Amino acid sequence: MSEYVRKTRDKEYIEKNVYEEALDRIRYLYDAFDKVVVSFSGGKDSTVVLQCALEVAKERNKLPLEVVFFDEEAIHPPTIEYVERVSNNPDVNLSWYCLEFKHRNACSNEEPYWYTWEKEKKDLWVREMPEQGITSHPKFKKGMSFQEFAPFLYDRSEGKVCMMTGIRTQESLRRHQLICKKKNDAFVNSKAEKRQNQYRAFPIYDWRSKDVWLAVTKFGWDYNTTYDVFNQTKLFNKFLTQRVCPPYGEEPLRGLWVYSQCFPEMWHKMLARVKGVATAWRYGNTELYSSGNKKPDSIEWSDYANVILDSYDKVSKNKVKISINKYIMHHKNKTSQPIPSDDPHPISGVSWKWLCKIATRGDMKGRQGNNLNNESTRQREKLNITLEQAISAYS
């Protein structure tokens, strides 16, 4: 039986509010780094980082503020309008990149990835490329992800570079672990980029969603009106109204139907952009995509996982198998018992039914593991036992 060790810091409450603390963190970054940049997505969280950074940059006489925006092509029209307004701000120097980034297409196992602004598919682009779009970089190669390219964005001759993002711990357990695993300066993370002398910082990591909207309202900041469009159409799903991201990924595909209602002209082009969109639009919120539990009665869940894996091409199949094997090892590290068929294990949270769900979605980024704690907790509640009792009985 493995030991359960707490690897993240406990919360500490201080007298400052989150706005004042964010400003102090950004002041620290200006003191510690040669170049400070805002990674801007057009979403509500990067809006807060942008506005706080503008205030500090003005204090330090560091205007215009360096801002970078990675255009992911299939973006809501109000988002582009908002980014254009930011770009026209004389206090901002915005670099607008339109590169052939590799993105997940969870709508189709046959075509599991797509490439933004792919030159060979110019006739299928969802929108026209902006005039200010930067289409090349000495260190960029087609098919890179943003995470792979970002460390090479700035040359080492520019000194120590810090890129601020709007990641918040409230959004997911994965993000909480990313930021809070360090004991000191948790809002600055350099592990992946240190060799390139580039760092990432998360100055609003402890903000809540209501803090974000309170600041936007209180200070009268400009923001992305995509959120208003969703609200006006009474689409109050928490996921859809709080996330502005590429539409074809494993989680976002559940909101494809929103595009058809809110942005019909864009939707017409989105249907032709990648394979499987029409099917995902129709069935993205059904068992076909989210649960993976439409198996024949004649086979077990463990066998059905292999059936699902065989639906992928060779390269994608290997990636999904790696993800599945990771969760199997997670189970083995928690308990010596076999993986249950239907119900989650009360310690590991794993079941073959859940693994089939992972196989169906693809889980190329390994994000679904964040749900395992919830799976095991629900099963213990169903059995009416505590974690300690589960460890004693099922380890």
C-alpha cells in the first residue's frame, strides 16, 4: 500500500485583497526579470492580467506593455473584436501570431489532430487571416503545440524573460497542482523553460471567478463580450460561459452546439474545417462521446477497451494506450486488488468502464485523471465508508 502524502501547500490567508496582491506580484516580476510579457488569450482571466500589468508598467515607466496573442483560427467573432481593441491601445505592443499549431480534434478518431492556419487548407479556414498576423518564426515548426513553442519565442540575448498567464487554481485540480506544488514563489514556474531562460508566472492564481468579474465591473475594464452573448441566449452552462478556447478538443466539443446558435455564419465554416464536427455537434453531450458505455452485452468492459482502441490510427492508438496504462499503474500503486468492471474502486477511482470512457475521449493531454479523486469519493459515499476504512478493506 502506498503512503498518502500531501505535496501542495496549505492555504494561507493574508490581509491584502487579491487585486493588491496581484499588483505586488507583477511588481516583483519587473524587479526580477529583464523582460515581462503578457500571454493574452482574450478570455476573462488574461484580461485581468493584462489590466494589472498595464497599471504596473505605467508605474515603472515600462509602456508600451509587451503582449503576445496566439490566434487559434476558430475563435468567436467577439473575441477577435476584443483582441483588435487591445491591439489598438497605444499602451500595448501586441504580437499577433497566426502559426500552424497542432490542436486536438476529439470529434474524429480518423483525424485526431488539426492545424490552425494550415496553408494547404486555406480554402477551409474559418476566418480570414488578420492583416497584422505573424505567420513565421525562426524557431517554429509546423505541428508544434503552443507549449512546445513558447520557450523559444524570445532569444536568449533578451535576458531573463517572464511570460505572465491568467491560469487560476480554481479552474481545475491540474492547475492547482501545477502552481502550488512549490513551497516558495508558487506563482513563478520555470521547470520546463529554464534552459531557454524563460519563465512563466501566474499572478492571479488565487483569484476566483467572482473576483474576476468584480474587478471588471468595479474598474470598468474592457472585456470579451462573448460571455455576454452566451448569457443573452440563456446558455448558462458553467463550462460554456466561463471558457473561451478552441472548439474541437475533448472538453470543448460538448459546446459545439452553442456556435450553431450564437455564431451561425462562423458555424457554417466550422462544419467543414475538420472531420467529425457534425456528429460531435449532435451527440457531444450524449453517451456516445462522454461516457463510452454503449458496449455490446456480450463482452466485458476490459475487452471493450481494446475495441475502442482499435478504432484509432496507429499513432493515436499508441498515445491513448499510454494514457490508459498510466491510469492502470495509478490503480496498482494504490491497491493490489484487480480493477473493478463497472463501479469505481473506492481507493483509486479506476474501473474498466471509466477506462473505456477515457479511451473514447482520447485524453491526449491526460486531463481526465483529475476526476479520479471524485470517482473514488463518490464510491466511498455509496458504500458509506471513510478513506481510512477503504484503505483497510481494499488495499
